[in-house]
Amino acid sequence: MPRAPRPLAEALAGPGGRTVLLDGGLSNQLADQGCDLSGGLWTGRVLAERPEQVTAAHTAYARAGAEVLITASYQVGYAAFAGRGYGPERTTALLRRSVRLADEAARAAEHAVWVAASVGPYGAVLADGSEYRGRYGLGVRELADFHRPRIEALLAGGPDVLALETVPDATEAEALLTVLAETGARAWLSYTVEGGRTRAGQPLPEAFALAAGSPQVIAVGVNCCDPAEVLPALEAAASVTAKPLLAYPNDGSVWEPDTATWRAPATSARWPTAAWHRAGARLVGGCCRIGPDRIAELAATLS
């Protein structure tokens, strides 16, 4: 069937303020499909070498009920791929491919699906856990120069929206919003948070306020964080903006960059999605270690 017939922003602002279901973690699904994610390219390696597996992962989430598929472009950066023999044209083609693969899965779904092009943070392409720290020592202009060609390439692929996601630092958010304003494209902005602050330590109301006046930003919120961090973060966002909110946490695990493994939580509690909805969440899904089965469970609770 065709992709979703109306802009995602309209669905979020529609009567009743229903919750739109996002997909889950792409990396864990690819791993479950037997893909090798070793090396600094992570899911980008599968995008480059086994694109059919990316389509299969997207399809698994669409079958679970996901209404938004997030592309496999999170870890794709020009400098990172150049270090592995990819020229700029080849990397641009990969970014566009990520949108095309998600589009194929969306069009094959039995319900309307939007495609969100993932714009991961600068720290993601370093492959050293920097996306959970921020404070790269770079300014707004330098970070904007890093993100601009990635965003332009993704937009050329024709996504419905950009997912400015797992942003650990308000400085990087400012850079992303600068590029977004240049393009006029629509996007959501999602921070990764810890202890009620950005990973770089900035107060959340200040971080969310950066996007409050941007007409291109259709939603703000958090992702790839402990589920317990979600509600306070949503409340902080709601204190400075009336935009729809979003939440797609991981399962509470902590990434250990020294070993490139996840340290799982001792217990796993049910997500208080009703409370998230009351706080203003209109986009809900999962991030790392949240698979199609969990998305299917969310679909049942949100229906």
C-alpha cells in the first residue's frame, strides 16, 4: 500500500491526540537475524553489505504494528566511512539506500507507515560510546558542518520526517536545529538523558526550549535511556513547549564502550505508557534491545 497519506505532524495533532507507534531497536533485530555488527560501522555495515537484512528488520517491526520505521542511517558518517574506503558518493548512496529500504518495507505493510530518516549524533560515528557523553569539544558551527551533508543526503531519499535522535548535548541540538532551519524539513528532536539531565549534564528544560520555537520540529522527547527517565523528561519538555512529545527508551540496559556490550538491568518493569500519554507523548516505541515482540505488546496497549 502507499506510504502514510498525510504528514506525521497532522496525525500527532489530530482529534483525540492518539499515540503513533514507533518501531524498536534496529541493531538487536539485525543481530537476531544473524547479522555481524562488529566494527565501528555497526548497523551501517549491514546497510552496506546485507541490505536485504535491513529490509527484513523493518518488515518485522511493521508486522508487529509499528507505524513509523526509522532508517539504518544512525551510524553512517562521511569521515567514518572514508576511513574504510568509502568515497563521498558511495556514502551518499548508502544514506539514500537507508531511506529506500525503509520505504520498501513501509509500502509492503498492511497499514499506513511513515519513514523517519535517522540522524544519529556526532558521537555515534566515533564508535566509542561518545553519544552517551556528549561534550565533544566541538562548537555549533563544526557540528553543523558535520551533520549538513548527512541530512541533505537523507532528505534526497524522500523520508517523511527526520529523526534527530540520541542527542546527548544541547550544543549538538543547536547545531542540528541550525541545519534543519536551512532545509525547511520536518523532524523530531530526541535527547538521550540520565539523572534528569542531558548526558552532557545540561538541564532538560533548557535543552528542550531550544526546539520550542522551531516550526520544523514536530515533536520533542527522549530515546535510548532508562524507561524510568521518561516521565520526568516528558514533564520537563511539557514545561517549555506545547509540541507533541515522544518516548522510545531502551530496556534499561547500560552500554559499556570498553567491551562493546550492554549491561542489562536486574529487573524489567512494565512501561507506564498511560502516564506518558497523559504527559503529552504522541509517539511511543522502543530503542536498543526492544524487539518486535515488545512493539507488538505496545501496539496492543495503545490500540
